[in-house]
Amino acid sequence: MSYDEMRHFADSWGLVFMGLVFLTFIAWTFRPGANRHHEDAANMIFDDSHEEGGKDD
């Protein structure tokens, strides 16, 4: 496979592949049931149950 053929393949099918990956990530974010995970991630910094160092006082 020459450089020109590889470049043509990457410009066409590589773009299609990256577009599908992008759309998959967007769909994964808005899937049903994901809201709970997003809420957990958003409030994680306010959770005091896990102190640094692994010791609970």
C-alpha cells in the first residue's frame, strides 16, 4: 500500500470511523439511566465519607 493509497483510506474511512466513535460517545452520554451516574459524578467532591489517607475519624 503506497502512501497515497493510505492517505486516501485515512481521509475517507478514517473520517467515517471517527465520526461514528464521536456519535457513539454522544449517545452513551445521553443513554437512559445515565442521569444517576452524572449526578454521582457531579456531587462526588462534596462526599465526606472517604477522607484522604484512608482513615475515618
